[in-house]
Amino acid sequence: MSNSYARREVLYGLGAGLGSIALTSMLADDGVVKASERSTPRPHFPGFKAKHCIFLYMEGGPSHLDTFDPKPKLRDLHLKSFQRGGDEQSAMSSGKRYYVQSPFEFHKVGESAADMCVLWQELADVADDICFYRGCQVESVNHPTANYHVNTGNQFGGDPALGAWVNYGLGSENSDLPGFIVLPELAHPQGGAANWANGFLPTSYQGTALRPQGSPILNIHPRREITRTHQRRNIDFLQQLNRRHATRHPDHEELAARMQSYELAFRMQTQVPGIVDLSRESKQTLDLYGVGHEPTDNFARRCLLARKLVEEGVRFVQLFAGTWDSHDYIAKAHGALIPTVDRPIAALIKDLKQRGLLDETLIVWMGEFGRTPDNGVRGGGVAYGRDHNPNAMTVWLAGGGCKAGHTIGATDDIGATAVEHVHHVRDLHVTLLRLLGLDDNNLTYYHAGRFKQLSQFGGKVITELIA
């Protein structure tokens, strides 16, 4: 035996422990190994209500000043020269700048007297189910890094997404569907699929993106001449060969994940077509969400699908709605965007509540950062917009044990920075995990020589957001 061959065999042997654990977990899902012979994911805090999460991600950075955080002082300062402070950040801060007021009127809604722009006509009906949070801050003013930061906890990408961590921590309630499903738009957000990747976690925890047009997953329907029996025999034979290879090379984690993926894909062929078929929903439900109506149809379909997915046991569903990056003509841009998501989101809350699912489903609404109270004037007063602002933003939660009917935190009198209950986004991540019964300090994965976690190096639960 050559020295190089001997070294390889020793390395394979050293990896046998972790490799066998991965294979045992996979075999248990196939019913080959008893569930009692492996550790089962479970909440660290069983008393928490949320079992699922629907993450509504408004990519581009929606303006808190024009949605949920009115600043009357900006009316007095409108188009006056902006006085720079010492700590403001903006993606486009050069040149002369001006304060700009919101083009929208605001009103108080619900018994909680929540602040909403008047364009949120349907969401106003469920204001008392929402917890608004105005104290969150991020670090990046650039879209790709900010998206990575909010979605994975790491500005540079490559780490597991929030949904992947939840999937890893809680496992799946439905072995026939992925635990983490993403419903993107036709154009992916800046940063692409790394926003829902598994990072250093096993591949099975990554987000599965359903295509917004055509077949939700390519090859979800087998060719006509291939029967389910043919598929089953082919997969069984392939798994037999793969298991033989895995026994010889037990540290081959990608192989174990691939084996699991084949089985999951086979099972999904019976589940996914029925779930994505919205024609089975009543006309009343379709109208509630705005399916078949403009401008709501696109986002309405995805919100309704999100409800169906959590109803079927999917742990984490993430929806993307883009083009909130309003550097100019914010009245036109936000004025067109809000009506596309208003009715579907309100319907999602109402529908989950009516079905008794809101208490166990945490809904999160946010973008990658907020907007500044100032900008350059482009072509006259009607053309103003806002720049990127990592120091102030609005995040809101609904269901899942959050403190509904409250507004937590505050920004200063012009909305430039958070001043009350101020927390870094890592603390928001830790809080979302806690609402799902998970402890960020215990939800770790050993990689590259250390135990890693979503918050990177620990965070603080924002207790004010929890009922």
C-alpha cells in the first residue's frame, strides 16, 4: 500500500464519526434507522408559540418616513439646505442636499393608534395585530451587502440564511416538502440566491426557490412514459449505489445531502402541484388576497401560497418584493408599490387568524435599511426621493407571540436615526429565533475550527417585542 493511499484511508477513518451521523440522519428520514437512534431537532424554549415564519422582504429599502414613521417637522424643513451631522451615512451623500417632507398623509389606525401612511388602506384593518419596531439599525448602505446582512447576519455572504438556521434548528413538519421555501420575483434580489443559501450548513437546509412563472420547480412533472413505479425503482437502485459509496467514504457530506435531495424531489412531485394550484381556493379567498386583480395579483398569489405552505408544515417561507429603492420620485414609486402589497399582506394576516394559525405563525416585514430625511433635488420639488439609511428603519411583526398592538422604539424628530430601544440587526435575529423557541447561543454549527451562530458572536433578545 502506498503512503499516499494509506494517508487517505486514515483521513476517511477520522471523518467516520461525523459522516455516519449525517448518513444516520438521512437514513432515519427514509425509515431505515429508528427515530430514537438519532437526535431530533426541537425548540430550546418549548413554551414559545411560533412554529413557522413568513418573512416579507421588501428589497431596495422601503422608506420608514413614507410608510409607518411620520415626521411632521420635515414639513417645516422641506427643501431647506440639509445640515450635516457627524454620523449620518448615505450611499449618495455628495453634493448639495435638502430636507424633504413625505408626499403622503398619515393617520392613526386601530385601537393601538398605529401610524400608517393613508395608502395602507387594507393593512389599517389589522393594525392591532401588528407590533411596529422603530429601533433597528444595520451597518451597510449598499444593497448586496445589506441584503446579506439582514438575511444571513454576514455582510459578505456565504453564511446560512435565517431560514436555513430555523430549518436546521426546528426540522421539518412535513417530510414531503422542504423546510425552507423562497418565493422570489422574476428578478432575484441583489446578491442573488446567496440570500437564502445554506452556507456552511448541510445542503438540505438551503432555501428552495419556487419559480414565479411556469412550473414552480423544473421537472416537477415526470415525462409521460415514466411511471411512479419506474421512478421509485430507479431511485432505490441509485440510493443502493450511493449507500455503498457512503460506507466507503463516510465523510462525504455532499453525497448524503444529494441522496436526501433525490428522495425529497420524488416526494415533492406528489405534493407541490396541488399546493401551488390556487384554483382550489374559494372565490372569496382569492378576492380577499387580490388574486386576479391589479395591481395585487402577483404578490397576492405568493402571499396565498405562503399561507398554504405553512398550513402544510413548511417552517420558513420568504417572499421578496423589490424596487423599493426610491432615490427620486418617491411619491410615484412608493405610491405605486404600497398598493401592490397592502391588500395581500392584510389578507394573509386575516386568513391566518381566521384559520387559527396566526398565533403559531410569525410574520416579519422589513427591507435591508431605511431612507434618509434628505436628498438632492432632481428636476424640481416633485422629483425628490431619499437615500439609503442604516441608522433608522421600520420593522414590523405580526402573530407568533409578538407584542401586537404596540409601537416599540422611536427615531429622532426628522427620522434620521433610532433613539429609543436601539438595537443592531443581530439582536433582531436573536429575537426572531427566540419567538420561534430557539436560543441563538445554543443554535450553533461547528465549522472552520469554531462553533458558529446566526448572530456571529452573540446578541441580546429585544424583550419589548415579545408578548
